[in-house]
Amino acid sequence: MQALLMRFKPSLRKVPGYGIARFVYMLVKSMESRHAALLLLRPPKGLYQPYGTTSIDRYPEIFRFVRESVGDSSAVRVLSFGCATGEEVFTLRRYFPDAAFVGIDINPWNIAVCCLRRFKATKNKMTFAVAGSAAVEAESSYDAIFAMAVFRHGDLNTSPPPASSSQRIRFAEFEESVADLSRVLKPGGLLVIHHAMFRFRDTRVAHDFATVFSVKRDEPAPLYGPDNCLLPDAEYPDVVFRKIR
């Protein structure tokens, strides 16, 4: 049923009243979808993926690789960019018991949930804040940065996908965001970008990084180029990048 809906979604969007009906459905479906709907009423700057679907330990092989590469000590600082309701941060705490974590998300409700979970945690060293960018973070202040399923938009994941992403997300904004993430990453630090709909290698800061870990995507999703146009049959397995200068 889900696959069938995805197939006909582009046609459904053309039906009069589709937008209103979809908004009402999102309001009543769940707390998560309600907050996503309200966020989409007036999309803030820096919004990519409005849907905060997540789960515990979604990417164990990536998390293990970063842990083995960066190590774990009280001096290690990790940024979760687009932390949603905190599942990623609290999972990473298992991999980095002694590190300090900062989680930022553009959705205030998500951060409220994170703060509640932090209050219940026995071991903290976690900070959460509402933000759509890393602009306020200090230069060269993180050893690892995770941006997992952030630089994408669920409405583009249709069959067939839209020919252009520009109505939802734009490459120029993606490039601006990753340039800021590069700024706050220490030399030698790791930048993790997974399930993005743009390729990191197409950005102007990519020459400052070396790819150190790749993984085949476990779900089909469209990729778009610097012109926001669909890249037919494109594959891009690179996920973890080390800052070399």
C-alpha cells in the first residue's frame, strides 16, 4: 500500500484540495506529524527534512567506524545536526560513554523531547538547542559531526521522483550548510552525511576532505545535482569524510 501511494503521489498533488486535505491528515495522524505540519506552515530558514522519523541505533556500522576512528575521552565533542527527538544522540552515548554531545534541531518540539529525555538520563554531558544551522558554534570545536537523513525531503521520495528538487530543497542551501559544518569541525575530524539527496563531492568544501567510509544505500532515493535537477540512476555511497585541511 505504501509503495502504491508513493507511485501516485505526484498525480494526487494535482487534485484540487489535496494540500488542505494532507495538512488536516497530518494534524490528526500523530504528534510527530502534527508538529511537522505546523512547521511547514511557515518553513524556517534551514529547514530540509520536516519529518522527524527516527529510531534507536539506525546506523551501527557507521557509528562503530566513527568511534574507532575518533576514540572516546572527555575531550571528544560530537555534534548531532538535526537530532530529531534524540534517538541518535542517546544511541551515540553508548558508543562514546565519555564524550560531550550537542544536539540541534530546527523543530522546537523535538528539542523539548530531547531535554526531557536528558533530564531522565543518569549520565549527561548533553546539550540541546533549537537551531537550523551551526552558525553559532565555535570554529574547529567538534571531533565528529553527524547529519543523518537531514539533507533530504520526504516529498521528493516518490516514484518517479520530481525532475527538480527546488520546490522543496535546494543545493545552494545544502552547500551553505555543509560549509558551516566544515567550519566548526576540527582538522582531522569526521563529517558524516548519510541519506542526503545531494552529493557532498559537488560542494566547494569537498576538496578539504577525504572520503574514509562508504556504504551502499539501503533504500532507493533520488539524487539531485548542483542545478537541483534529478541525476538519473545516480549512486553515491560515500558517507564519512575526514577533514584534511
